Amino acid sequence: MFVGLVAAAAVLAALALVAVLFIQRGREGIDLTPRNLLRTYLYAGSFAGLAAFVFGVAALGNFALAAAAGSDVVYGAPPVPRPAIAPACPPNFPNCPQPPSVEDQLKRMAEQNERRRNEDLLRGVTFTVFGGLFYAAHYASRRALVGAEETQSALRRAYLMVGTAVFGLATVVLVPTGLYQLLANAILPVTADTFRPGVGDSLMPGLVSLIVWLAFLRLVVTDFRRGTGA
């Protein structure tokens, strides 16, 4: 779910930045000067790096939550396996195959969840480090290229508005979904045949998106209070 939202966000961000290029010079048409194209790329790269960083932090959050509360909370719990009925074997057949026992099935499920938790750790470290470095490189290049007047540019305002909208949408979709799944697993009665969905795809990505959305919203509100967002 989170990856789909990020992909849609990337398309939205690209369209918004291209639209700014068209309207930035009004009736003179699109501004394709090398400096303006570089600025547009740096904003797009910053957004891509931030999205990768958020994805990585959410994966680390899933790893930590699984370690603290149990893998079933994050990755879900399938129905309790039942003993399988052994197939009929011909007489005097010494190596008749037997179905896996309940203990073997539970052990295999635990091993799968352990692998998913370790994958989240590896994924989180990879995306967090790479996304953070990618964002930092583009942010530093942006600061070195532009001056104080950049705070009043349409390109920066578009970047802030797109970030606010994208991470706000992710927050309003993912956080209630994760909380609902968490409460449903904790409150609703569970039988042996009930599949309990995990919150790994919704709760942590939503909480990280909430923090980033608040940061973008603060920047947008600050710009408007200063009179630069009008």
C-alpha cells in the first residue's frame, strides 16, 4: 500500500514541477534555461530521496515493533494449522510419506516471520542510508545553487505544497487503517480459523508520513505567515 502511494506521489510531484516550469514565466512560455532545469531536477531529486528515506524508516519501525510486540502483530497470523490426515499407504510399504505435523507447520511459520523481520531490518538500513544521503546531496546542491530569493520562488512553493499533499494523503489513509487493524486484532474475538492481518503495511508507514507531513505543513504555514506563499 505504501509503495503504491509513494509511486503515485512521485508522478504527482513530477507533474507539479513540470507545471511550475510552464507557468513560471507566464506568457513567455516554459523556462528551459539550464539553471531552471537544474533547480527543477534538484527539487525532484530531494523529493525522491525523502520518499526513500521515509520507506526505510518505516521498515526499521516494523522491525522494532515486531521485536517488541511480536511478529504476528506486524506481519499477521494465519489460522492455526490443524493436524493433517495421513494418506492411505499400500501394505508393506515402509517409506510411506507422512504429512507435516502441527509443530512443523508452526515452526515453518515462525521461520518465515523471522525472515520477514530480518528483511525489514536490511531494507530499512539500506533505504534509510541511501535515501538520507540522496536527499542530503540534493539539498546541499540546492542551497549552494540558489540564494535568499529562492524562499519566494514558485518552484519551492510547489515542492512544499506537493510534499504536504502527498504525505498528508498517506497519513489520512495509512494511520486509520493501521489503528483499525491493531484494535480489531486486540478487541474482536479470534477463532482458530481467523486470519489476523498485520499492521506492517499501514501503521508504521503512516506514522512516519505523519511526522514528515507535519514538517511540510509547518514550512508551508511559515511561508504564508511571512507573506511569501501568496
